[in-house]
Amino acid sequence: MVETELGEVPRGWRVGTLKDICEITMGQSPPGESYNEIGDGLPFYQGISDFGFRFPSRRIYCTAPTRFAEEGDVLLSVRAPVGSLNVADERCAIGRGVATLRMKGKQNGYLYYLLRATQSGWNKFEAEGTVFGSVTKSDVHGFKIIMPPDSLRDHFGSLIEPLEEQYQRMKNNPAPLPRSVMRSSRS
């Protein structure tokens, strides 16, 4: 083990930043008159009010989007509560309360779990004396992470990728609950 600014890490691991491993896009608010609830345009996610368990829920659409997330991008809440996560399940527009993160190369499944594991690191932005926590582009780019060797990251990604694909299939084609589960939930 070796000592780093984030504590002890295995030899060969190092401290880096999100900018080292990700393409990061900060959201931007399009003109208000381009928003609608009738499905015209792209789904538009503004913050955690749109976040679901893992994927966002369509609520608002936008006909003049300015910033985008692609399917598989990690969505990061940059306004209170900072650090909440979702995964884009389709191309969508993002507003000022959201940033998108995409691994340079591939392995967005790894990125999602890395961000889940480091979620508490965003707490300091909630306690900086503002009424509502928020982070800037510099804060997101400079967010410190522990980076394993690329070979280990790639191995993790290859293990998690089938599960990520299964999550997506389950979201797109939810199976009904078996009758035995339904019966036990009524008792």
C-alpha cells in the first residue's frame, strides 16, 4: 500500500480527477418557450426531480436543446443535492442542474460505480454556507478519484457490462411479477 492525499491505495493505483478519465458536459438551460409536456422534441432533464432509481423519468421535453447526453452517459446532479446519479437511457437534453460524464474510450458501467462509491465526496459542496449546494465546472473537472490500473478498470468493465445491458433490457421490457409475489404482497 502507498499513502496518497485520499488515503492508502494499492501500489500501482493513483489519485486523479474526473477530467483525467471523462468527457464532461455541463448542462445549459434552453429558452423557456421551448419546453413542453406533450412529447415534442427531446426528453429534457433539469435535475433530480427527473431522476429515477437508475434512469430518469420523462416529464419535460425541449424543442431547442443546447446541451446533450447520449445513451449510457452518467448524469450527475450539480445542484442540491449534489452528486445524485442516473444513467441516460436515450439521447436527451440536459439543463443547468445536470452534468453528463462519459468515459474516455468506454466502460461507462465502471464510471457509474466509481461515482456511486465516491458519492460522499460531493457532500462538502452541500455544506459550504450556501442555501442550496451546487458545483461549478471546475469542481466537477477537479473532483478527485482513486484510479486503478487501466487493466483492472477494463476487467471490471467487462464483468459489469452484461449487467448494465440487463438493466437496460429490464427497463425497456419490464416483466410482470409472478403470481406468487403478488399473492404474498396482499397478505
